[in-house]
Amino acid sequence: MLEGELETQVEDGPVFRLKPGDTLCEPSMALHRATRNVNPDKPAKILAVHLTPIDAKELVIPEPEK
């Protein structure tokens, strides 16, 4: 997390609040349920690094409609 604050949830885990300097490592193929900018008046900036197999076909898997 570079600037601002985000709340995020991975799979059915807890909601995390990330602040500048925080890091989050998600397991491979985990469903990223939600991400929310905590302060709508201050943009959040993140640095994301994605490591994927060379033969990966989908990086985003939509959640089934309910």
C-alpha cells in the first residue's frame, strides 16, 4: 500500500484494512471478494505484482450470478 487506505476481503476471510506500508499476499486462484477505498476524498494507491503461470488463461474469474 503506497497511499491512502483500502479495505479488502479475500475468499471468506476477514476484511483487512490496509494502510501505507502494509502488504497483502493472496494465495493463487483466491477469490478477491471486495475492495473499497476507505476515504472517497483521498485516492488510494497500490503497487500490485501478479505472478502467473505462463499458460494461465484467466486472471479474473467472475463470481457466479445469484
